[in-house]
Amino acid sequence: MSRPSTWAPKVAALVQSGNRSAALAQIKVAPSVRDVQQLRDLLVKNKQMAAYRDIDQATADQIVALSAPRLHRSP
């Protein structure tokens, strides 16, 4: 069994603390689509997604980027 990822709660804590630039940097290097979706769910649950449009846009863009074929990325 795999361990649950702790990436999303850590990035959500960055957003909650007000360090949005660090959160945006972490979103750009997100490990998987599942982690980004979990982050979005946490922010919606805490009613922070509407307050931070840049985080909303970055997570949506990263989901699209990670969902695309990886032909152009190195292994």
C-alpha cells in the first residue's frame, strides 16, 4: 500500500499563512494531478479558493499541464 501524500496539506498551509509566492512555486512543480486536485479540494473546503484567484488559476493550469502527454519532458 502506498502512503498518502503530504504535499497538498503542506501547500495549503503555505496559502493559509499568506506565503502565496512559495505556494505558487510549489504548484508549478507539483508531483501529480491527484495532488493538485487534492490541494484544490482543501482550498475549496477552507473557502480560500475564491479569495486567491492566482492560486485557482495556477492549479487549473497545472492540472492541464500534468494531464497532457509527456512526450516533451525528460524522464
